[in-house]
Amino acid sequence: MTYRPLFHLTAPTGRLNDPNGVTLLGDQLHVFYQHDPAYGIGPKRTGWGHAVTSLSTGGGACSDAWRHLPDALYPDAPYDKNGVYSGGSVTLPDGSIQLFYTGNLKVDGLRHATQNRVFVTDLSAPTGGSFRRDPSNPLIDAPAPGFTNHFRDPQIIQLADGHYRMALGAQSSDGHGHIVIYYSRDLAHWEFAGPLVFEGLSPRLAESYMWECPNLIRLRDSADGQWYDLAVFCPQFEGSDECVWVLGTLEGLTFNVIRDAAPVDHGHQFYAPQLIELSDGTALMLGWMGLPGKDDAPTFEAEGWLHCLTVPRRVTLRAGELYQEFLTSAPLTSSHPAVTWDPATRTVTVNDAHAPRSAHLPDGIDPDLRILADSCALEVIAGGGLVAFSSMLY
């Protein structure tokens, strides 16, 4: 039996990691992803893979299969020859699309990171469109003073006043993680504003050495109808890779925390999610079912591919809590040998061959297990969407 799942996006060959440039065009969901097609057989050449699926406008269910398109970006520019690293997309008012990414260059063993732009045409074409780097790249050719070359993963949002905001994962010179902000009027010229200051955030997160893959979006709470700011990012610690969400209100560069950091996902493999705002005040999210530096899965030796993405999920805000639901037509079940519910402790647990992962549900919340078992990829949503798990089981 094959390891390769049917409903989860995998690379045709090689190594996949972070989702990038997630773009919704009508009911067509385009997902780019970090892709090293020669992984394990040649020098590392990480670029952007590209796949598309259909998102039903009626039921919100993702189609049964991803259609692979030619890779969009390769590390073939002088400023990114060691990797076209993660980034996002922005759809302009005229419908045109631009991609932003971190270029990685190593000189004498030292990293040099830059932020770059790509113009996209005919994304809906059968061949997946064409991609042209901005001749003015790099648009941001070095980190701001006080920050190291660990600055990456640009997320671009157009604000209500027409300006564009870029959020970047960053590391300060004293070795701590941050989200830094740049602003632009035209997407070409960027001005450094500074790091976000989180008022009321757990001090533990300030001890991490890097914050990766930031998402900074707005959600409407269905309980009170108010809009709130959501920060999702991956704080890195020695020996630990996490992904958290923080709810609050953003005023300039001050993020006033209302709901302190909590895990986005409780499973064994979930990292670097990308969220895009939807017009109804919710968001769409995909994450990487893998972790940095952990590439020992048997799928590569057996079948020549490594890692997958989660299925798309809808993210909603209700009474200050984050809820998730699957956007997939894959069959769901309420039981699985690796998933247990303990009513005495009100704990949902996913077991793999090494260690269990658990999450607690508050009193009065039905477990309501929704399990997607797709070959070696297992996703679980419980408590009506309050907790989620993503795990690869071999």
C-alpha cells in the first residue's frame, strides 16, 4: 500500500515544506510551496512548487485531487541562488497578483537574506501562468539595524487606507524572535517601521531565538460582531518548534493581547501555516505537516517524496476562541485506532509510535471527533473545532 495520501498535497518528487503564496481566484485555490525536487539526489535547490484545486462555492468542500503545475520559481537569480524561500501573495484591486519571497544567498558560509517581488500573469492558464522577477530586486536588501540576517517569510496585506503592510519573521541582534513591520504605498518601496510590541504576551515567547512564518490578519468574532487582530507565528526554541496564535487589537506597532498564545495545532507535525482573509470575516489556512530538520520519514526511501500539507481549513473566531473546520470532500470518521477520548480527564489524544499528543476540552464541550485518515496523514478536529491535530503515522 502506498504512503502517498489522496487528499493532502504532496510534491510529485523531492521535499516539500512551507505553503507559500496561497491565492484564491474564484473557486480555484492556488497553493505554492517550498520544493526541492532534487532532494536526496543532488545539491539543494529550493524553489516554489505550484498546485491548484477547486473550492466549492456552495458547500465549501475542496476537490478530491490537486492538479500539479510546473514549479513557479527556481533559485536562479544572483540574490537567491541558495534558495527561493517562503513568502506570500497579494491580489491588487485590479485583480493582478504579485508574489513576495525571501531570497537566500550564502557568501563564505554567511547567510544574506533579501526580500523580493515577482509579477504573475495568467495564473489560471492551464500551464499555471508565468512569473517574472522584478528587475529592481532585491526590494529590501538587508535587515534593519539591530536585526540579523534571520529575517524572512514576508506576508503582505493591503490596509484600509490603501497602504501595504509587510510582516516579516526576524531575529534581533541579541538573539530573540520578533515580527517586524514595513510599509509601502506602491509595493516597490518599503519603509521599516519597527518590531511589533506585544503587550501582555507570555514572557516565555520572548526567549525564543526566532519567530518564523508570521501571519497578521483580521477576523470578525461571530459572538459580538467585532473585528480583532490575529497573529500566528512559529517561535523557535532550542530543540523545539512550535506554532501559536495570539488574539488582540493592533494599534500602530503595539499589539494589545486579549488572548495569550495558544497552540494552533496539537499534533506531532504542524508548522509554518499560511492564512488568507476571506470576505466573510473568516480565514482559510493550510499548514505544513512536517517540522524543520526532521526529514527521516520513510516516504522518501520508499516512494521518492517527503512531507505534505494539511487539507485546507476554515478558521473562525467565536467568543475569543479560534475554531477550525476541514474544507475537504474527503470522507471523515469519528473513530481511529490512534485517536482516543478520555471522558474522565476530558482529553483527546493522538498516539504515534513514539509519544502521544493530547489536548483538553472544557466542561460542557462535546468531543465531536472529526477524523481525516488519508494513508499516512492523519488530521483530527475535536470539540466543534476548538482543537486540531496533524500527525504523520507510518
